[in-house]
Amino acid sequence: MTAIGPVDRKAVMKLLIPALICNMLAFTSILPLFPTILNYYSEEGHRDWLYDISVKVLQSFQEAIGVPHSERYDKVFFGGFLGSLFSALQFISSPTLGSLSDIYGRRAIISLCCIVTFISYVNWLKADTFAYFVLARILGGLSKGNINVATAIVSDVYTPEDHPKGMALIGISYSLGFLIGPMIGAYFSTIASSTDSPFAAPAIFSIVLTVIEFAFLFFLPETLDLKEQKSLDDIKKTRKELITPKDLFQFTAVNAPQDKKKEMQKIGWIYFLFLFLYSGLEFTLPFLTHLRFDFDNMQQGKLYLFTGLLMLPIQGKYVRKTPIEKQKAVAEFGIACIIPAYLLVAVAQTPLVLYAGLFFYAIASATVVTSLTSLVHVIYPQNEKGVLAGIFRSLGCLARALGPVISSTFFWLLGATSCYIMGALLLIFPLILLKRLENPAAKKTV
């Protein structure tokens, strides 16, 4: 399928990007609230059987790896496990929703995700017990496959050569969400203790944003070409291939020649290894800033603000305008930046050195995922955009589900400095693999 014309493309992106920004603002506003929320569910009247079981399991794990007993540590660790659960659910739902969009259309599936997200926020507003809150998070995690569908929409309306421009716009919506959302959440955390329900305001805020998101999606044109529409029987045949890790790494569900699959597999492994190490160290950053600098929620929010302000111009001015044949070099540069970023964080004894590390971290955050995603979409067969987007996204979700747990274990066993140095050195491996990879985009331009 050829890309939709410039006018239609512009109309699609004018609706899709604001919808994604609303989605990300709602999603990120909860991040600084986890300690307050968990305090709420630890109180009499809100504490239930699921909370008690979760605490016992968590404390046993902490004892096994030597985490010091502290209420602050427990809450952050608890929040991390909830985050891993969220990513694990995305891992399950992402390829399925992406492939369903190849059958029923992008607009229908991304709108369905929005509706389920709305239900999850309504449940969050009414969640007076921990089990009810976890149910809300489960619904939210399962509906987060909307990003896969958005990626498929970009692939529909952009040619492979222009794909980085569309992916950069998605990246910008992410950056705006992480730029503003955590600061709003941090503000909510400062006023939560003075209200009866610590999450009434952020839940209502998220509900309103989701309604606005749905309004944008309601007018979104369908971008799936009917000639590329797949049947339900096709999806049933590949159901196992969409959720089994082995099949995901092998891109089994994609109907392509073996040589093309090998190219996809190489990029998939690089993508997974990078995000596995990157997300694990990213998650332990609040531990480090609390231990060394005693940062509170607002100061943590400022870290997001700093990185977000750097990511926006990089994605808008650099990644978006870089031609597809040079996206591999952009990804290499990004991975090369994350190595000194984590080395600086490892040795940082002052906020100035910490922020120097975050400068390089922001460059990597703004470039690597977008560029690798664009590269893999140069290879794929034209009638399976949703399936490929779902598989690639699920590899990222799997990495984000495993990375924080494993990285936290090493953080407490080895200490912050050793953990970050080891992680930085391990990131050399995906960089080497990427440098050895033949540029698929360069072959397309020959």
C-alpha cells in the first residue's frame, strides 16, 4: 500500500497526536502518586487480603536480596512491581490488539482501547480497596496496546522513507506526556494527604483527558486499506505466535521470506536488550536519588521535566528530519550516549553530576526506540503493519516487565554504584550488535 496523500496524512496526524498526548498525560500523572496511594491502601478499612499477601511476598523478596526495611523503600519497591505488572499486561495485549487492527481497522481498535482505559480510570476513582485498584491497573495495562495501533497508523500514512517523521511525532507526544504529567502528579501528591480520597483529583483529571482523547479519535479517519485487511481466521492461526516469547523473538507471525525475518530478528534482539537494561536502571533511579540526595516527589518530578525539555527538540528537530537511511546512525548515537549517562549517574555525588548524566540519558530516550522502530518497518511486508507493530511493541513491554525486577535485585545486592557501572558496560553489547547490523534502509535506497 502506498501512503495516503499529504492532505489526508496531515488530517490524520492532527487528530492522532493530540489524542496520544491526552493519553500520556493521564498515564504519567499517576507515577509520582504510588507512595501516597499505597499508604491509603495500608490503612484500616482499605487494606484487604490482596494487599496483605502482596506485602508478605514483597518483604520475603526484600529479605532475600538484602533490601533494608524502610516504609519509603517498601512503597517505591511496591510501585515498581505494579509497574512491572502493567508492562507484563501490555506484553500480552500489544500484539493481539495490533493484529486485530489489521482485521477491524485502526480506528475501531484504538477507540476500543480508549473506552477500556476510561473504564479503568472510573474504577480507579471508585477503588476503595487494593484489589479494586489492581483491577483498574489490569484494565489499564490491557488497553495500553493503543500505541501499537498508533504505530500502525503511522505506517499506513507514511512511506517507509518518511516513517521516522511519523514516529518522531509519536515520540514528541510521549515527551510532552512525561514532561507535564509527572509534575501534575507530583502536585496531586502534595495535596493528597489533605483530602479524603488521595486519588479523586488525579482520577477525575485522567477521566476528563480520556473523554477528550475519545473525541479526537471519533473524528479519526480509517487508514487501513481494505486490500490489506486480514481475516479472523488468519489471526486465529497465529494466536500462539503473538504471545509466546520464542515466537515473538523469531517474528513467526509475520508472513515474510526467511532472510527478511532474520533482519527483523536482529533488530528485535537489539531493541529488547537495550530496553531491558535501560528500563531496569531507569526504574532504580528514584532509589538512588533518595539515598544520595533525599529527593522528594516534587524533586523527582523535576527530573522528568529536565529530560522532557531536552527530548522535545531532539525528536522534533533532529530525529524527525533525519532521513530513513541515517536512522541506524541515530540509534547508534543514542545507545552510545546512554553508556556515559549511566556511568555519570553511578558516580554522581552532587546534583550537578546527576543532571549531567541525565543530559545524555535524554538524548538516548529521544532517539533509540524511535529509530529502531523505523528501521524494522522498512523491512516488513506491506499487509501486516499491525502485527509487526504489535510484536515489536511487545518485545519492549517484555523488557520493561523484566528489567526493573532484575535491576532492583542487583541494585540492592551490589549497591547503586556497581549496579549502574555494570549496566552501563552491558549496554555496550546492543551497541556492538547494532554497529555490525547491515543497514536495511540503505539497501532500500540502492
